[in-house]
Amino acid sequence: MTLRFADKLIFGLLGVAAVLLGLSVLFFAQGKVIAFYLLGAVMLTSAVGVVVVKDLIRSAFLLALSFLCVGGLYVLLQADFLAAAQILIYAGAVAILFVFGVMLTRREQDPQMVHSFEFRVTAAVFIGFGLLVLLVRAIFALPWPSHPSSGAVANTVVSIGEHFFGRYILPFEIASVVLLMALIGAIVIARKENHRA
Amino acid sequence: MNLTAILPEILVCLTALAVIGADLGTYRNDSRRRGLMAWIAGTGLTVALAVLFGWQLGGYQAFVGIYSSFRPDAMSWFFRCTLLVSGIFTVLLSVDYVKDRIRHAGEFYALLCLATLGAMFMVAATDMVTFYLALELLSISSFVLVALRKDSPKASEAALKYLVFGALSSGLMLYGLSFLFGMSGSLEYAQIFTYFRQYQEPFNLQLLVAVLMTLAGLGYKVSAVPFHMWTPDVYQGAPMPVTAFLSATSKVAAFAALLRILETLNVASLTPLWALVLMIMAALSMTLGNLVAAVQQDVKRMFAYSSIAHAGYILAGMVALGDSAAHDTALTAICYYLLVYVFMNLGAFAALMHLTRLAGSSRIPDLAGLATKAPWAAFILSCCLLSLTGLPPFAGFTGKFYLFGALLSAGSEYVWLVGVGVLNSVVSLYYYSRLMRLMYFAPTPELEGKDLTLSPALKLVSGFCLAGIVGLFLFPTPVLTFVSALSALL
């Protein structure tokens, strides 16, 4: 079996993760910091991989990896419910949906994204890089104010539930209407038409 | 908690469900079923509008909002009425089109109601979560509405473009909003406003990114240059009633939301920044929109560019919001103009629906000489075009007059922008009058086998719209006094 670029990338990421995991066991006191950088590095690398890798299926799995790392970051922020939802919905449902989508719409050839280095790609890279520099500079321009109310909550599920049926009742209800609308829309677009004469 | 304040919204939501429910029944024939669904949608929206009017007569001001998610103030009352009017007119515009060409009539009307619902929540939202969810409700149902004609490749292409651009701009806007949240620590407009009023730091990159990204996302929704690229393709590819809906409801809702966000950011440290950005966007939109519209061969594309140009005029008025002396006049002018815009645009689309059906295409040369075959539609279209140009005796004139007046009273540094606007109105007269001249003075084509009668629904809409633009010109005072009393939008 020959290793493709994507496989090398995934194995590389796993290797980095293993090394960092070992380090975090050694330096347990700094576990949180190490975990943050570990998750961040894997998340960003796999996100870049999603765009760069040519094979759609590998892209989809890299995306799932990236989502998992975001879930890990939520754990670090002590948002346990959010982390579980992230892993269930994004890594579990969305990424797998992509895989199914690719599988079911597969043509004779494997879908391969075409990358060619023409003017547009170069321009996009430059613009993306410029945007990155701008955003990073903006993030580090000033210290972010800390707000006392944003402390850790012991039981986030209860607190989220209370907010859903209290302060954020209306957004919660609108979200349900959005879901209904998306359901109707998806069905009407995706259903097969039996054309009448 | 008291949900009375959102009774019209609940009614609109129930209407959407009722339409879906009615789709399940068995009917003697298909056109009866479609007619019934249009009737339910139209009636539901009208009842909601009637509730709003009834409240205004009997103590609307007493309502308590739902936290900061929904603010039942005078501005939201005004825009909800405007949106409902626009929704009802769109339903009327759709009746015949849906009968002929849309397969999934129930879904069409339901999505139309849900999109209107999203727009209504959007204009009343005063926190970022509600605003964003309402915006997505409006946007996603618009994507589906555009894609609903699956037999047309153009419609699919338009929907895909709309979706991709929409996702990108939502992402940009969310990034900007997350910066605002990160700095102020609150999702509520009122608290963000308080935070920035006490902001001590000198101007920095954080502010720049937050404001630019938020404006970029909203700039897409109102189709202002340089975020306008999707507009011509989507307007051309979408079914005609959906094009009308996008040009009226989406635009009004996005501008109303923009008004609230600008009020939030209307503080000494931020106003110069967004005023400058809006000024550039306004000048570019007016100029590019009008110049490109002048060379279009497709009437829907022409209206797309014309709607970009109109976004420019309104953004120019929004620049004046930054000046405390001109603030109130600018607010009045913008609200008034948006109301008028709904009437003149939907009127024009009502006439165009009839004319393009007769001509069998939406190319401008094909509309030549149709005035003798469809005198009423040609007359309505001419009136609406004159109003869009900003000529009396139509309300478009009054609207532009107040917009530019507000801008002039904001200070002498905006005179050039008014100059750009006036010059652009002249350019727009060129291409609007070209269409009128073609209809009236070109030789009449032979239309064999075409039904020349204007359908009652279109007659009704066009009559209402004409009454609207003439009535608002002759008696602008009630509306102007109502909107001039708007204050405290947070």
C-alpha cells in the first residue's frame, strides 16, 4: 500500500499528538497549556489539510479531526455540554454526512478536486495570507477585556436549559422555525421529480 | 413572560403551517388547490397586518419586549407593517406564476411566509443572537425560493451562487460580531453601546476589524458595492415573484437591521470610521449600479443593478446618521424611502410579470411596443420607473428629496456625495426612459395566441402600488410624522 500525501499528513498529526501527549504526562502541571497547543496545532493543520488534500473522502475525515479538536478546546474552556454537542453534531453527524454525500453521488471516477496554480489561486493565497496577518494583528492589538460574569459554571447543562427557556426563549424558538424551514427546503430541493407529460 | 408582542409573528408562522397543511388535502383539481394556498397565505399575512394596525389604534406602546430579543418599538412596528405589505404583495404577484410554473406551490407559499417571519424578527431584534438567527431564517428560505424551479438550470446556478456568497458574508459578519462581543462582553445592543461610549483606547485594529467585517456582511445583504456580485445573477435566475421579494423584503429587513446596528455603534470613537466606509460604499454603489444598469439587455438584470444603485442612495442617507444634527431627519428619510421603495419596486415587478409573459422573455428589446397590447401594465411600469428615478408627482421624488436633504444638513463635507447622487439620478433617467420609450414608441409586435388580459391579482397589486406612490407623494405627512417620532432604537 502506497501512502498518499493525506495519509502521511494524518500519520504525521498522530505522531505529533503522541509526542505531545507524552510531554504532557511528563509535565503534568502544564497539562492545560500543552493540551491547548496540542489541540490548536492539530486543528489548524488538519483544517489546512481539508483544503489542500485532493481526495474528498480524506478531506472529510480531516475535517472530522478538526471538529474533534474544536470539541477539545471547548473542554478546556469548561464548556462540557458544548464540547459534547460539538463532537456529536459536527464530528459525528456533519462530517459523516459529507462522507455519505460523496459516497452516494460518486461517479465513475473518484471525485478529485483540481488544483492548478493559475492567477486566481495565487491571488486567493495572497488575500488569505493578508487577511490572516490582519486578523492576527487585530487579535493581539490590545488585551481583551475580561468580564467578571464569564466565570466557570458548575453544571452547564442546567444553566443552558434555564437560558433557553428564559432569557433566550425567542432565539430558541426562531431556531426551531429555522430547522422546520430547512427541513421543508431540503426535501423540496432534493426530492426526485416524476415529470408529468 | 408575555408573548402578546409577537402575536403577528405567531400568526405568520401559523399561516405557513396552515399552507403546508392545506397542501395535504384532496381537491377536485390542482389549480383549486394552488388557489386555496395562495388565499390562505394572503389572508394570514393580511390578518397579521390588521393586528398590527389595530394595536396602533389601541395602545401598542404598552407592550413589553421579550428581553432584548424583541423590541416592540415604533420602528419595529413601522418595518413590520412594511414587510407584511411587501409579503402580501408578493403573494399576489405569485398567484399566476405559481399556477403555471412552480411545481411545489405549498412549499413556495410556506417559505415565503417563513422568510417574511425572519424579516419581521430581524427588524425588531436588539441582540446579536436573535438578529443572526432571524437573518438566517430569511436568507436560507430565500436560497430555497430561488432554487424552487428545478427545471431551470439558471435558477439552480443562481441559488448556488446566492448560497455560497451568503455563507461567506455570514461568516464575515459573525467574525465582526464576535469581535464586538469579545470587546464589550455582551450580546445586547444597548450594553454594547454603553461599552463603546465609555471606550477610552485610541483607534486600533480591533475596532477596525469589528466594524469593517460587520458592515461587509450587511453590505452583502443590502447588495452594496463591492459586495454586490451575486445580485444580477440571482435576480435573473430566480423566479420573477422571488426576484421581487428579494428586492423588497430582503432589502428592507437588512436596512432596518443595519439601522439598529449603526445606532449601536453611533459613538464618538466609531462614527467617523463607519461613516467613511458607508460613504465609499454609497458612492460606489450609486455610480456602478447606474452605469452598469444602463447597458443591460435583460430587464431583470437591469432591475438588479438599479436595486444596487438604490442601496447606494439609502446608504448615502445612512452616512448622515453619524451627524447628531442631521440624525433625526436622516432616520425619517431612510424609513420613508424604504416604504416608498417597496411600493415602487413591487409595482414595477407586477407590471413586468405581465409584460414578460406577453413578450415570452425578459430581454428588453422584446418588450418593445407592448404599450398598445398592455396599456395598464405599461402605464404602471412607467409610473414606477419615474418614481424610481425620483421625479414628481411620485413618492420617489419626496424620498430622494428628504434623503439628500438630510445629507446636506449633515455638513458641507457631504455635498459631493449629494452631487454624485443627483448625477446618478440623471443616469438612471436614461435607462429607465429607454425602457418607457421602447414600450410606447416602438412598433407593436404580433402576439398570437397570447392571453392579453391582466390577471386580477396583478391588477390589484399594481393598483395598490400606484396608489401608494402617488398617495405618499400627495400626503407624506402622516408617515413622516410617524417615523420622525422614532427614537431610542436600542
